Amino acid sequence: MIEIHGDGGKGANWTQGCVALRNDDMDLLFKYASKGTPVTIIGSTLTLEEFFSSSEK
């Protein structure tokens, strides 16, 4: 199972396939999505803050 969780930004591949976000990015993600929200993982050069601020316009 692939999960999104905190404690990311360690600069190493330690998640065994999960998406590890920095804890402050997890806080931002929970502002916009709740448990059970469907997620599609795509590549992006934007930070979460940049992505969410650009989608609010």
C-alpha cells in the first residue's frame, strides 16, 4: 500500500514507495484534503504552497 506521510525531506530513499512530505507540507495538504480523499500522484516542479496558491486564482 502506498501512503502519504510526514517526516520527508531527509534526502534519502527510505519510504519503501510511499510519498514522504515535510511535516509542514502535510499540514498544508490536510488543509485542502481530508482522510479518504482520492489522490492521483503526478510529478510537478511546484511546491505544494505554489500549487495550491496558483489553483485558488
